[in-house]
Amino acid sequence: MTPFKRLGLSPGSDEREIKRAYARELKRCRPDDDPQGFQALNEAYQQCLRIVAQRAVAFALAATDEDDSAPPSAIAQTQPHPAAPTPPAAPARDASSQPAPKSRHQAQPASHEPHHADPAEPQARYFDLQAFLEELFDFAQRRLAVDLQRWLRDCEPLYSLDLKHALRAPVAHALAQREPPLAPAATDAIAEYFDLGALYDPDPRLRHWLAVASDRGARSVAFERILGEYRNAHDRLVDRWLFGELQRPAFWPRRALIALIPSLPSRLRGLLLRLQRVGPEWLERRLDPGAVGFWLRACDPERLDPRRIAIAAVRIPLYYLAAAWFVWLLMAYDPAPLQDIPRNIAVLFAAWVAAALGWIGLRRLQRWMAQRMGWDPFVAYTIVLLAACAACAYWLPFQAALIACVIGFVQARSRAAPVPAMLCFLIGALATIAVTPSSLLAYDSAAPLIPIAAATVLPLHDFALSRRLGVPMAQVRAGAGKLWRLAQILAAVAVAGFLLR
């Protein structure tokens, strides 16, 4: 089946029809459901684009033949000995001793039989686009940008302006899809030669492809720079372990050692997150996919993956036994620290599971509040902590009041306008005391409710104002908002409450 038939097109379809057909077929053949079918579809799509680009180059060459304005050595001709080599990658040779070498993107003779062309007969021309792109990118990958510019200037087939103009779209598209991406300097040199970033260009695709190529090149350099910090760590054994774990196939003794040493799993996850922010598409291409998937799941704080549970099930008994043995030595071999070891380990593991589930629930509640109610994470954590203080006020009144005061002070000081926020917090506490009946103030459990109510004033103000103005709560927190007026209202309530008591 030809690539055009795979997309349901005729061989004469243009690039727009190819992209529409690819988008239509992509809805039927998703990469998650049918990876092999998607790969075949993508190969057919890329091959169709190459055929269309080759066709555009052929049209440009035909126009050059009709115009007869290009120099005779612009394109390789169908003669037994081509005219001139491509850009000098090696010193020039004596033409009298041996024939000139052929470039990979110059044409070969149409027939192997000797053919004596008539000087008056127009000679056919051919340009191998794929070979030219491979040679161009290979040279750009190995040499400096200055050498690349000289290579392009000396490329004899590009002496034809029509051919050079016809190559702009294929080169830009190939730059955007190049793997690995070229360095930004090489991309800039190619873009400058083919004039890809011109603002006056009527084809916006060229600027888009150039922007994609530049972005991918810069991110690829940053990706390799991060890996280089661990690849070249000759004096740090831990960094070499981490780099070997990500680059080489799974070696379970090394993986177990990294999992059992404190802070190493979180450090490895931090490295993977840095790489994921820079180049998520290269995370499993340039690193070992098994190691990447294992550590991203084993160190994810927002899910209880079996890998994470297995690591905790090994670390908790090991750490507990080490601590018990140390205490046993300090206590002069007293058997008390070594008693009830299985029960204590089970309690610690249950506590770890409860803490992990609580953290997961807290993060999900934060996301729900941010998506449904428009609350930023700071306000979400504030509300959750204040609710926890109110729930514990009966049993731990002093501790709940102290935590509520700290929360109110922190959220007032973290604002862009802390003075009115601090006044709202203090006057809110006075207003709460003024409106609370004297009979309730005699109870210890009522004392922590005063700072809790005062600290709740600020997030309620942010929530009401964000709903009224239709802006995010983070933007409300960045300004004073209606805090001065709210402080005046609370002061009036406090004065009225004290006068009426």
C-alpha cells in the first residue's frame, strides 16, 4: 500500500490535503489504542510530505531549465562525469589525476549505458532532497556554525536561486522535526542562509517551524547540561550512582542501595522533574525508560504506588532496627528497646500509610478548591489548617489558639499590602471578643475560637472579592483590595460590641 493510499488520497494531493487526511485518520488510529498502526500512519504521513517537498523542488528545477538562468554547474547533470563537487569537506584534488568526487545529493546518471548527449538537447536535472538534508544536518551536528555557513555558501547546487527558494519549506520542516535537535547556533546559521525568519515572508509556517526548531534546540542544550552535572561528577560517587541508574539498564543492587539511603530517592525524583520540565519528549529516549518510570512512580507523593509501598516496607523496619540497636548500646545492653519490635514496626508502617493518605487527600482537596472555587494553594492550605484548629480546640485549646495566631500573622505578612491585612486580623480578634457572650468566654475551648475567627477574615475577604470582580484570588492577595474598608467595619463592630455589653 502506498503512503497516499494509506491516507486515502490521490498521488497528486498537496500538503494541505495531506495534513487534513492525517488529522482525519489520527482520530481513528490513536497512539494509545494502536501503537503500531499509529507508527505506520505517521510514517506514511512523513513520506507523503517528503514526496510533496521533492515535487516542489522538481518544479523549481523545471522552471530553472525553462528560464536557463542558473549556471551550468548548479545541478548535477546526467553525464558520465559530474561537473563539480559539493562544499569542500576535504582538500581539493588534482582534476587531471582522477575525476572529481560526487556529492551525495547530486544526481547519478539516468542509465548505466554510455550516452552521448546532443549539445542542443536539454539535459535533465535531479536533486536528492533527502540526501541533501542528511548531509546538511550531519555537517551541522559535527562542525561549528562558522564552518556551516561556509559550507552552505560553497554548495554549488544552491547557486540556483529558484532551488534555494524551493528548499526553504522542506529545510524548515526538517529542522522542526530533527532528532536530536540542532544547536541554536547551527539553527540560526541555516535560518540566516535560507532566510527563514523574515517578517515579510507570506508563509507563516516557516516562522512557526523555525520557532519550534529554535525552542527544541535550546531545550536540548539545557537537557544535556543538566545531565552533564551528573555525568561529569568524577569526585561525587552519589552523582555517578544516580546517573548510572538513569542511563544504564536496571541493576537491582544499585537500585536497592539508592532506595534505602535517605534523601537519594527524592533527589533522583528532583532530577527527573527538572529534566521533565526542560524536555519531556526526551526523558525516555535519552534515558532508560524502565528507570524513569520506576522512580517517577516510586517517589510520587500524590499516589500510593506499589513501588513506593515496597520501599517504605523495607526502609521502616531497617531504620527502626538501626535506631533500636543504637539505643540498646547507649542503655548498656538494656533489653527494653528491643521489645515488641514487630508491633512497633507495624504501628510505624500504619502511621506512614495514614500520613501518606492524608497528604494525598490534602493535595486533591487543594486542586479541587483551586479548580472549582478559584482558590490559590495558599488560601486552600490556610482554610484546611484553620478547620483543623477549630476541630482540635476542645482538646488542645492553647495549641489551637497559638497555631491560629501564627496562621493569621503569616497570611497577613505574606500579602503585598501587609499593614491593612494586619489591622484586619487584630481588629477581627477584638470584634470576635466583643460579640462573644461573656458566659462563653469563661470556657477554655472558646479562647482558640477568637484567633481562628480573626484569621478567617482575610481568606473570606479574598474569596468574596474574587467572586465579585471575577479575578483569581492570587490577584486579590497581591493588592489591598477592600481591606481598609473592612478594617473600619470590624472596628465599628468591636466598638459597638463593647458598648452594648
